[in-house]
Amino acid sequence: MNVNIQTVHFDADSKLLAYVEKKIAKLQQFHDRITNVDVYLKLDNVVHNIKDKVAEISVHLPKCDIFVKHSSKSFEESFDEALDAVILQIKRKKEMLAA
């Protein structure tokens, strides 16, 4: 499983990157055929004073791609919400394949 983390409009510190990598590694237990995971961390509304933190996760499975986007006031919260949604979709996909 290849993991690609990109930051847009800011430079992430090593703590945030380690947090994301640790959480993404857990995806392997939900589906064993994940080929690639792309994580995008973005600052939204940069023009205004309000800066929402956006996390986008794209998971590539054979014959299927899962994409989730979530925003909140912290990257950790955005990422956790998006990861929960990805896990739910992976479980659903696996159940559909098993049925």
C-alpha cells in the first residue's frame, strides 16, 4: 500500500504527518487489497480570515476508488472524520463483494 500525503497552502509539521501515517496504516486491517492512498491536507478560505482545515482522502481499490472530503477547525478533526467515513465505505464495499 502506497501512501501519498500532500499539503496545500501550508507546510505540515512532522507531528501531523506522523499522526496521518499512523492512522492510515490501520486501513490495511479493513481491506487487504488497498493499492494506494492519497491524503490531501488543505487550508481553505485563505483569502478570508477564517481558515478551515480540509482533509481529503482517496483510497484506490481494485475496480473501485473511494473519495472523502471533510473540513473543520483542526486538521486532526477533519482527518479523523474523513477516515471514519472511508472505513465505513470500505466495510460496505467489502460486504457487497462478499454477498
